[in-house]
Amino acid sequence: MEMLVQLGKNAAEAKYELQKLTAERKNQALHAVAQALINQSSLIMKENEKDIARGEEKGMHPGLIDRLRLTSERISGMAEGLKQVADLPDPIGELLETIERPNGLKIEKRRVPMGVIGIIYESRPNVTADAFGLCFKSGNAVILKGGSDAICSNMAITKVIRQALKEEGITENAIQLIESTDREVAKAFMRLKEYVDLLIPRGGAGLIRSVVENSTIPVIETGTGNCHIYVDEFADLKKAVPIIINAKTQRIGVCNACESLVIHEEVKDKLLPSLAAALREHHVEIRGDEKVQQVIECIPATEEDYGTEYLDYIISMKIVSSVEEAIAHVNRYSTRHSEAILTENEENAEKFLDGVDAACVYVNASTRFTDGFEFGFGAEIGISTQKLHARGPMGLRELTSYKYRITGNGQIR
Amino acid sequence: MEMLVQLGKNAAEAKYELQKLTAERKNQALHAVAQALINQSSLIMKENEKDIARGEEKGMHPGLIDRLRLTSERISGMAEGLKQVADLPDPIGELLETIERPNGLKIEKRRVPMGVIGIIYESRPNVTADAFGLCFKSGNAVILKGGSDAICSNMAITKVIRQALKEEGITENAIQLIESTDREVAKAFMRLKEYVDLLIPRGGAGLIRSVVENSTIPVIETGTGNCHIYVDEFADLKKAVPIIINAKTQRIGVCNACESLVIHEEVKDKLLPSLAAALREHHVEIRGDEKVQQVIECIPATEEDYGTEYLDYIISMKIVSSVEEAIAHVNRYSTRHSEAILTENEENAEKFLDGVDAACVYVNASTRFTDGFEFGFGAEIGISTQKLHARGPMGLRELTSYKYRITGNGQIR
């Protein structure tokens, strides 16, 4: 644990240097890091091979092996990502508000970096470079704790980034990787409150739960999406099938995929046969309530189905008799991520937009658009499902805080 | 614990009603509640007497008894506070941003209530009405857990507020009080994540630590203030003594009081004798480092002193030889609340404003101004010392979140 405290101290020291960097220096460093990743790609791939070999030995699923694998194309993709972050506007220093008080005090509210950000992730090794790029551009030091499966890859990527920063004359401690894969170290990291200002977990529900349970550092919860689409009685059914097929099947393992349909009883007879045929064409299993079962063949849906984020070729369906009932159903089972209504009726659209408690509420579009790039943020560190600080897709601004700068000439109370 | 879940469900249901209330209805209800508190003040004082009697029986400190006591004047003050909140602009519904995407999606980012806010407090019973007013005006349901010393007073105030809301045709569950004073219930409350969106502790360091350690609900940490004033080599010493005396002694038990001085060696001989005399006049004990001891008589300061929020008539002093050393010292011991530099040198002022990591950084003014009213927010629920979500004084806006409302016409990815 001494090692962790040392990483914390290093980062807390680095943050004072990083917060002062101009946009120009940060962008130049991001380009240098991008070039270094490409120059050192054979080293990175060699280290990646060790992770692959260990994975194959352990009998890891081929799909996961593929996610783990770094090719020179994927490394170029990482480098390209850093260059794109360099192109984004620098959020730091932005004047958010000015207040002049009757006593002559001038109060400026200015955007500042968060300071030190911790990221715990399970995902692909490219997150190492992506997370660094976003934290660095927003003036933060980052401490990373990746998954054990990718440890050699993560170490190699971190080493290359640190070396490139050093050559740019910037503190290497802008990025530090926790090299231990011990779970107890991960837990101790979640309590490194003295040095870390924000902790972001990226991964499955189990990881996120563990962070929420154990962290004393402020956390942004990301990524659980039990997303609904409600087909209203006034829906344009020609739009409904393509939107539902897109939201369910375009990528099944992502948090903004649709998991459940809520359908107004007035349209069920018209919609369900063609929708069921389209879903079956995409190998999607349907679990419906009794009224759905009366129209199409399907597996009976249980209470549990409505609360499940399948991340799979399965969709649940529920028939309702009003937009109010739909809203109540969605609010009951929603993970507050992304929810959609399909309707041509403005009043019902407004009711749904107002009444549904979620980060992103859609009218007549696929839930798949909840994404930093699709929102035009140019980048994304994750999608927040909590209401504190950031909600929905998080880009550079969401990695910042603010500071009040107050100037007086001797004022006392 | 079933009781807690029921409170959680009540609040989660109430939030949907509260988020829809117009500013006019909320303001009318706040005025009605204010009037009810005044009308029912004899009932409230009668219940308050029970708390006072219990406190006296337990041998509670007379100062604490006084804080606990509700007079008709104090109840009028609570009512006045609610009317002031009614006069503030309603933050809900504010359009924060509009994004139009090339694919035709229209994204609106709008301010919405947080939902359900939990507040755990130890302080005076007036917090019950104050917290309700701020949460209600910002469209939130609130669940309160007050200290056991004030339980009868808190129950009476809550009862009056609920009755007044009912008469206004608004859900009583806008405010609910946890009537148990069991510590285990408090801990269970901190884990009521399914229903509560934000938890704010208001009280001493022990309470705040317990909430940070135990809560799975997102927390805003408030109120610990080890605040410094740095007297720069270019300080106007005529301003220094009044500012320091004000920041240290105007109210000693508050988080924005000054606890420690950092003094440039160039000014120590001129400043310290008159400062020490002024501090002694206000019965303030001085704990100084060796260089301070060479100029004035004082108690030697230990390392521990520099890290202590005294909340008492004590001040620590440290001599430095540069603004950089001052910044490093402040950053080492600061609780990130409020820090001040006294200087007429713009460059040093900028260095301090930029380099010190705190919610509020002052030039030539008392740290006592860190306060929602002094900032012109019209109200305050607390002062955040964390960087996530809100930093410094928190008013109505800091009790809100936002929601993305996205309108399309059939867009898919």
C-alpha cells in the first residue's frame, strides 16, 4: 500500500504542473505521444502477445481474446484518438461567471482541472491511451488501474506515454499505472481520498457496484443501461421498426442498446407481427407479457425480465394503455440512462420528455445516440447514470471543476 | 429498515409531482409554510421545550442549549428565510445548451431537480425548515435525519410544514423526517441508494467522515475549513491586521474562519508586534514557528498545529521566504475551503490565485466571505469542499442536475 501512497503523492504533485500547461503545450505533447505510440508499436505488440498467450492458456473466449489484441491498425487508432483530443478546445480557464458584490468584492468563477482522476477499467488496453488523452487535455493527472488480463499491454502503453512526456519536458506522472493486479490493492486505491479527487469505474455491473460500495473518493457511476423504447398510440409505425432494430441489434453489448419495449395497446396488432418478423431475422428472442403473447408467439416475460439489462439478443415487451402508464413503467425499471418515445403527438412527447427520469430522453430516435461523439463532444470518458456532477455522455468539460477567485481591497465582515 | 424503504418510496414518488410544480405554486406554498410556522409557533416551542429539558437533564453545555432553543423570534427567522427563498428565481427548466447535430437530432440540455435529497445534520432545528425550503424550491423531495438532541423540535417543524403543504394541495412527502435516532438507522439511510440521489451531511468532522465512509449514495462533502491567510512581502500592512482579526475572531466556530497565518519573512518584524497585540486583545492564542518566536512571545507550533481546524481562539503562524513556499505550505495543509493572500503585487496575487487548490481563493479580503448569502446566491445549503459537482457555497442551482432531451424524426445509427 506504500506504493499506492507514493503514486498518490506523485499525482498530487504533478497536478500543479499540469494545471498550468497552455493548450499549445498540451496539444504538442498529445501529438508527440501519438507519434511515440506508432513508433513503438512493435514493442507494444510484443508485450501484448504475452497477454494474448496468457489468455489463450487460460482458455479465454475468442471474442475476448480479440478485444485484447493490439494490431498496428489498432495502435494507429489509439494515436488518432489522441490527435483528435488535441484538436478539441481546451476547457481550462474558461470564465463561467462573474459576480460583483455591493461591498466591492469581485468574484470570478473559473473552470479548473479536477486535479487527480482515478480510473478503474476492465476493458480493452486502448482505454489506457484514451483515458490518458482526455485527462491530460483537461489538465488532470491520471492514475489507472486496468484489468489483469491486459496488464503487460497496459504497462507497455503507459511506459511509451511516460517516455514521450519526458522528452517533451512534461512530468511523466501525468499518467501512472497501478501495476499490481491484486484485488486488495484495487480496494485500497478506492480509499486513496487524500490524493485522488474523482474515481471513474469503467466496466461491468460488478466492477461498478464494488467501486460504489468501497470508494471513499467521489465516484461517477457509468454505464448500466436498461433502456426502453415506448411505441405510443400516435407512433409512425414506419419509423418504429427501423429504430427498434437499430437500438436493439446494431451493437448488442453496449449500454445504450435497447433492452425493453413498451407498446401502446392501440398499435400492438399493427406493429407486433412485422416487428417480430424483423427481430427474428436478427435472431432476437422476444419475451412478452400476456397481451403480447395474444398477438405473436414469444416467451412469457417475468418481472425479472423488465429489470434486466440483457446485453444480448433478447428483448422484453410490455403492453400499456396510456402514455402515463408507459412513463410509470419506464421509471420503475429504468437505470436512468437512455429512454425513447416514438410518437407524432407533441403532447405525449412532452409528457415523456418531462416525466421520464433519465440522462437522455429521446423522441423518434434510436437510444444508440447516447455517446460523446454522437453528441458532438469529440470524445467520451464514459456515460454517467448518476445525477451528481455529470449526467449522460462525459467529455472534457465533465472532467473539470471550478474555483472562485475573489478580489478585494481590504473587505471584512 | 422497512420504515426507511417506505420513506424512500414516498420521496421517489413525490419527486415526480414536485418536478412539475410551477415557480408560482412553489412560491405560494413557501409563503403558506412560512405563515404556518408562525401560526403554530407555540406548538413548536412546546415541543422544543422537551428537547431543552432533556438537554439540561443530560448536563448539555449552555451554549448548545442556546443553539437548540427556539424562540418566537427564531421561528419568525425561519419563516422569513422561507419567504426569501420564494423570492429567488426558480432554477428548474433553464435551458443550459442546445446542440444541433448534422443528422438532424436536436439536443437540449435542461436543468432538472436532483430528485430526492437526503440531509443528515446535527445542527440547530432551524436547519429543518431551511433545508426544506431550498430543496422544495429546487423541485426536490427531501428526507431529513436530524440530531437526537433536537428530535422533538424537528418532528414539530416537519409536522407543521407537511400540514401546510397538504392544505396547499401539494404532496406532504416533499419533506419527511427520519424519526428514529438510532445510529444504525442513520447508516442504513446512507445506503438508500435506490431512492436517494444525493446525500449532504451538515455537521462536525466526525459526522462527515462517517457519511463519506459509509454512504453508497453520491455525497457532497461540506464544511471542513483549515483556512489560511498569507501575508505577502508586498502586503499593505494597514489592511492586514483588520482582515486577520475579522477572519479569526468575527465568529470562531465557523468553517470559513482563519486558522493559520503564513507570513513572508520580509514583513514579519513590522507586522507581528502589532498583530500579536491585536490578537491578544481578542484573546487569541498564538502558536508560531521558530522565526515567529524570535519576534513575539508565543507557544511553539507543531506539525499538528498546521493541520488543525481549531474552531477556537487559537491561530498558528508560519514564516516563509517566498510566495511559492507559501503556496506549497497552504496546499499541504489546506482542506480546500478558503485561502487568502494579502498583497499589492499583481504577479504574486495571480500566482496564489492560480496555484492554491481551494474552492475560494481571496486577494485582500477576509475568508469569512465564503458564504451563499455573501456571494449573492440568496441562500445556502452548505459549503462544498470537494470538486465533484459543486465547489464552495451551494445555493439552489447546486441542488439541481440536468437532462438531455433529444428530438429526432427517425434517426438511427
